[in-house]
Amino acid sequence: MPKTPKSASSFRDTLTELEKLTAALEADDIDLDEAISHFETGSELASRLQEQLATAEQKIKKIKAQFAEPTEDE
């Protein structure tokens, strides 16, 4: 099995944590203070995931540009 890069593992771990918080928020047995805390933590995790995805997108664009075929204008 290929080794998972640390950033991918970190992304996966963060996403799993966010999913757990979401499930807890959807449960009927959570009190208001705990819900607010989960919401705040979940918002921070979602922001971190968005940043990681944006970074990954930029890397992919850079790689694609390196291997793009020249157009007829070039």
C-alpha cells in the first residue's frame, strides 16, 4: 500500500474530526453551550480544510501548466 503523505493524512484527520462534530450537532441530546463550542471548532476546521484545498488546487494548476502542450500561438 502506498505511503500517505502527511498533508493528506492531516486533511483526512481534520475532515473526520469535522464529521464527528457535525454528527454531535445533529444529535438531539447536546446542550447549548456544547453546541456552540462544537460549532466554533467546526468552523475553524472547515476554514483549515478550505485553505488546504485551495493550496492543493494551486499545486495541481502548477503541475498541469508544466505539462501543458503549447498552443499554436506559441
